[in-house]
Amino acid sequence: MTEENILASALQEANKRINESGIASVALDPPHIAHAFVAVSNAHAKQSRSARAKIASWKSRAARGLWAENFGIEAEAMRKRILSSFDSETLVAAGLPLVASYRLEMRTQLASLVDSSIVDLFGAQVANVEKRTLKRLGSQLLKKLDVTPVEDVASENAAAIRAAMFSFDNIVSDLEVPSLSLTKVKPCRDMESALTDEVLNFPDSPAAQIKRTKKITEVVSKEKKPGQRSVDLGLDLVAMLRPDGFGSLQGFAGYNMGGNSVTFGIHNDADDPATIAQFGGVRPPFLLIQPKLRVNVEM
């Protein structure tokens, strides 16, 4: 919209407000009131453009799966600058009762535009960080699948979770916007739960199964004589204990014996709304056991 169109729109709005209020009938100064209405409309249009320009650059990064460094600090500063500029540019309307209500209405719209955009951007960027963190953890677990001794699996997995949470916490800390109650508390709690589930479910993941199958194939192809047939059986047992709580306690242990494996975990997140949502609105089972029989046949 051009400056001429903005001015014309502002004048039309001002004229409409004047006629509706009956100002002319009580011999007040219509030009003075109209000037105040125009000042408010122009300030609203100017600050809206400024806010949208910055928001667009953040949305572009979020759409590419990235996040903005120091987003929280910059978002707080933008929000304060936009509203302060609007207030100073419309100060002429503050003492006019009829225009003051219009000024408040425009300020509320401006604040809603800025705040809702910041809230959406915070959620989108946190989601991007979550995806990257889970992806990196999966890659680390896959690399260690064949090189980590059985007795060190539990400690290695715990160390991987701690490292992932440390990185996630640092990044999300830069996204916090305290004035809008956008903090890292819930994202960090949800991330810790997701990382624990990732470790517990990793042995049954498609990537882990494919790598184990390739490894078995390589070993068998080296040891098996031409024309020799073989049948290998293996049992994978995963158990998860989820007592009452909000995710403050978690741990897991694993043991491999030949072609069999046992993984046991505990996470007291049965009362966590995020966990309940994952189970379709009901509390998760106190104890969940998932056995799996693997059969490899070589003909």
C-alpha cells in the first residue's frame, strides 16, 4: 500500500469516527481530531510494516529447519521498540478521549500481531532444534552399535543423552522470550523424555535392524561354506516402567548376550500432559514389555 493510499484510508477512518461521535455537533475542532486520527493510523501502518519485515526474516529461517541466534533478545527488543515508537508517535491523541479509544484499539492490534508471531516462531524453532537433536542422537547410537562393549552400553547411552540435552538447553536458552512466558522449561522436559524414548526404542528402529542385518550377513558370508544352510534365532526384550510423576526421574540399562538383548528403562512421566497426549489422552501403562523374536534364515 502506498503512502497516498495509507493517508486516504486514515482520513476516511478519521471522518467516519468524527461523524459517528457527533463531534461537529458540539462545536469541537474536527480538523484537530482528524489530525489525531491520521497520526494514529499512520503510526500503526508504519510500525506494522517494520514488525512484519523482521518477522519475515525469522520465518524464512524457521521454514528451512533453522533457528535465529539470539532470537529471544532480539524479539524482546523488537517488541519493546515497536510499541514504544507507536506510543511516542501517537502521543498527540493521548489527551483526546474520543481518539484515545481508537489509539488503544490500534495499539492492541499491533501488540497482537507482534506477540502472536513471536509465539509461533518460538514453537517452530524449538521444533527444529528437537528434530536436529533427535537426529544427531540417532546417528551417534548407530555409529556405536558395533563398537561399544555390551557392559558399556548403558553408560554410553546415558552420556549421549546428557550431551544432547546440554546442546539443546543452550540453543533453546537463546530462544526464550520471558515477557511472553516463552521459556525452555517445558521444551527441555519434553526433550529429555523424547531422548530417553529414542534410546529405549533404538534397538528396534529400522536403522539399527538394517545395520545388524548387514553385519550378520557379512559374518555369515565369510564363515558359511558354499551350499551350507543356517537358521539363527534371537530375542529382543524391551521393558519400560512409567510410575506417577512429571519426568523428574529417568534411567535405563541394557544387556546383550549372544544374539539376544534386554533393555529396561524407568521414567516417572505418567502424569506429564505431553506423555498422556502421546497415548491418546490416557495415562501410559505402568509397565510395558515388548518382546521381539528375530529369525535369520540362510538358504
